[in-house]
Amino acid sequence: MRFSPSFLDEIKARLPVSEVVGRRVKLKKAGREWNGLSPFTAEKSPSFFVNDQKMAWFDFSAGKNGNIFDFVMETEGLSFPEAVERLAGEAGLEVPKSTPEAAERERKRASLTDVLELAAKFFQDQLQGRAGAKARGYLADRGLGPSVQTRFGLGYAPAERYALREFLAGKSATVETMIEAGLLSHGDDIPVPYDRFRDRVMFPICDRNGHVIAFGGRALEKDVPAKYINTAETTLFHKGSVLYNHHNARKAAHDSGAVIAVEGYVDVISMTMAGFANVVAACGTALTPDQCELLWRMAEEPILCFDGDRAGRKAAYRAIDTALPLLGPGRSLRFAFLPDGQDPDDLARNGGHQAVAEVLASARPLADVLWTREVEAGPLDTPERRAALDRRLSGFVNEIKDETLKRYYRDDMHGRLAAMQGRGLAQNAPSGARMARPQRPWQGRGGPQIPQGYRFSTFSVSPSLSKSVAFSRAGGIPPREASIVLILLNHPALLAQHLEDIADLDFASQDVTRLRDCLAGLAADGHDDHADLRRAVDEAGLADVRRRVEGVEVVSSLWCVKPEAAEIDAGEALRQALALHRRARALHKDLKSAEIALADDPSEENLARLCEIQSELAALDGREAALEGFGILSGRPPKAF
């Protein structure tokens, strides 16, 4: 029985080699490949490799290699037709019957491919001819010169209504074939079908094997209703199941272990010319489930690159909704947002490789972008609005079908909610007040429920959210750490008195640690004046760090850190801050131990211990003791920090 190449390709596309081979060979991930012991020879060291991108397996000990059909034939003793039938069933495909009708469909499919290849050659010749002068000028203005035009097969569709139709008719193509290939506009109200693409720069769209299956056309005139149009849906082309430049990006994605998805054809080309060959684009549509599957076959965490404007964010948010039900271990997305007002083409042409690399390096995990989207959806200043946020996040997490990943997402979102709630309460607590222990989002009336694999995680926030009280950290420097070094900086006598106390302090901020080390080194020099000590710090190259510490607004406005404060008041504030700081650092260490204990033994007792530590941290964060009688010596009213 003869099977069509397109049918065999569809089976291979649906069944990764690692999935088929993994049923008989215990495979381990090794970089971008899999390896294991040969099923054909007795060996102790793995010499059997699987590469999903190449759709192939290699057995160096037995000297064999092949595709999924070859593997099933070799290991199960099946014939080729039997192997095809077996794998087609696993892929959810019905084996086509060998009938005259099936043979005719395959003949038509081959004929469509031939016609599309002829059309691509026609458009390329037109671009380089006299009629293509305007199109060549447009491409040159976009930085796409002759070599790029050739590399990507760019072309030009003349403005005449029948130019392509007459050319293909001269090559014996029928009007019916041209219509079925999506090259002619037709209908009951169109007596004579005419060229679908006219006066447009043409971008050929290929399948994963490099065969032309459709076109995208960019209008050259400004008053045209649609700037971009694609081939309509055809037997060969379903735009939601195709990625532009897929055939070129496959090898580069395998070599780099990453794939980048952008929104436009020119974006792909410009990014490629900037040194990123692993770039693809959706064909004029929002990201679809089929396109997600294609991306995941090239890399575990594709990077979706969007414009930094409102439309780009909306496109990213739609992609999240599409991807959530499909996520699983080794199947996620990252999001890179460009500077506002720029698209990938602008960035690549103006900034080059380095500018693109910096944007990609800042790509954010899907969980971060989901959190940001929901937090920025509206105010969170009442319990009701925060409860609504909790409910929305739970709804989105429940869309994840993989139960293990769903559990981790639920824990991650609960941790973010808990951190936001705890920080917000701590920042707004009255001076010297003891905060009530915040209720954890996963705790119900029946007591704590064990969040398997729970971890409190750090997260990114948007610029607008970062300005809120709940997330005020002024450049990443914790207020308590800033207060300690500011008191020492403005009161040199206290620096000498507490040198041993501060020498072994564990600070979260590297900048604060550097400033502390500098102050400790200057203590022996006998700086009695705070201005003199500041100059010494600046001369040591830490002027920027000093200014950043002094710029922590919630601390710099406190009287006790200022040079004018009485030394006895500043000293008492320092002792309080040191005591609270040591307690907080000890709690963080206890928290790590509690997390490990919970992972090893997910009991209610271990969970309760973890929740207790986190509650104490939330109550401690941002609070300093109100000093009894503070400010009496210096003539200032009592204040707390």
C-alpha cells in the first residue's frame, strides 16, 4: 500500500520521536536531545540518541538510525504498512483507503504545490524586473536589500488584475487549480476570477519542509483597506496551524535550544539579519493552540516577543489564555516586551544584535505576566477587590489540565497573594502596633490544607504597581537596612561603638553590604564629623550607593537617621533596628528549613510551622518599635520607622 508523503509527514508531526521510542527505551534528557541504552545491543554506557527536532533516532552501537516508522519496524518486527497503521492510530489519524478518489486528491495536492512554486518564482522575477522598482525601493527603505530578498524569496505582485493568472495559464495551470491554491479571487458576483494579490510585496509562506503553501502580501499604496492580506484557507494552508519561517528556524532553534515568536513577516526577517535565526511568526493571526504545539516541538519555553504598546500587551494576554490549558512540565512560554513605540523590526535595525539580546534576556515567565495582568486590572484597595483577584487567579489556574503543574501554579499565586497582603498590612500598620496574623489564602475553616511543593517565590511587578505602598522598596534596598547604614553614616561615634555588631550582619541588599564594609573600614580612621565621613565614602567610589540609600523615602524622612538627631536617640533607634534585623534574618533561615521539612514530610504540623514563620515575617516587615520618650533630648516629636 502506498501512503502519500503528506500523510506520513502529518503522523511524524503529531508523534515526537521521544514519545514513540520512550515506550521501549528508558530515555534521559541530555541538553536538547534524549539518550538511553541501545535496544538492539547489550551496553552499559548510552549510545542511543533521540532528536525530536530532526524527527530521528541514532544508535551508534548498532549502527542504525531512522524515524518513528523505522523504529517500530525494527523493534516490533512489523512491515512498513503495519507500522504506519499502528502509529496513525496513536496519532488520531484515519489511514486513507487506496481508492481512485484518494489517488486523485493526492494528485491535486501535488498539483497545488507545483502551481504555488510557479507563482513564487513569478513574484520573485517581477520584483527584480522593471515593474518591481517601487517594491524594491520600499524594501530598501526597510533595510531589506537584494541578498535578503533572495534569501527569503520575496517578490512583487503586479497591479494588473490578470498578470499572475495569464502567466500560470501559460504553464498549463487550470483556473480551478489557481482558485484552489488561493491565488484568484472568485465568487458568484465575479464573472471572471482575477488575481487575489495586486501591487503588493509578497512573502512566501512555507510548510515545515520548505514547500510554498501560501503567501502574505503587503500593500504599497496607503489608501488600500487591508495593509496585509494572506492566502485564504485552502487544502494546503490553514493559517492557525502554520508558522512563518518555520522551515528555516527549526535547525537554529535546535542548535540554540530556544525559539522566538514575533508578530510580523518583516519582524522575522530583521531579527534574522540581526543574528537571530530561530525566529518565527504567526501568519496574521493571534497565537493558536496548534501554533503553540509547533513552538514546543522546537523549544520548551518559546519566547513571545511583543510590542511595548497597549496592543502588544493585549496580544500577550490573549496568548496566555490560549496557552494555559496546554501547559505542562517542559511546556511553557516566556514574554519579552519591547520599549514602547518600537516593534522587533525597529529594534533590530536601530539597535542591532545587542539591543535585541537585552530585550530577550529580560523575558518574563508566563506566571509573572498572568499575575501582572490581573493585578493591574483594577484597584485592590478593599477586601472585596482583593477577594475578586484571588477568585480570578484561581479560575485561570484551574484551566491548566496538568495536575502537577496546576498545583505548583496554585501555590505560586497563593504565595504572591500572601506576600502582597502581608506587605500591604505591614506598611499601613499604626506606629508600634502588633499586626494580626494574616489569613493565608489556602486556609479554610477546616484548618490548613497542605500545598504540595509549596514555595514562596519572588516576582516582578509592573511600574505602576511598584509605586504602591505595598511594594515600596526604592530600588531594591529594604528600609530597615537603609536606616541602619544611614544612622551609622550620620553618627560616626555610633559607628565606632557598634563596629562588632555590624561587621557580621547579613544584608539582603548587595549595595548596603558594600556601604557597610566601606564604613567598617573607615571606622579606624577616626572620622568624627558626618560630612567628613560622607566625603570619604564618596572618594571610595560609593557616592551612587550613598545617594540611593539616602533616597529611600520612607527612611530618609525619619528624624532619628538625620545628623541633627541626638546621639542617644539615634543610638537607641540603631539598637532597635539591629535587633529587628537579626530576628528577620533568622526567620528567613527558619523559613527555608520549614519549606524543606514540608517538602520531605507534608504534614499539618510542618505546614502550620511554615505558616507561623511566614506570618511573623509579615508582621515584622516594615515595622520598627516606637521608642518611649524618643525625641525628648533632640526636641522632636516621637516617630517610628
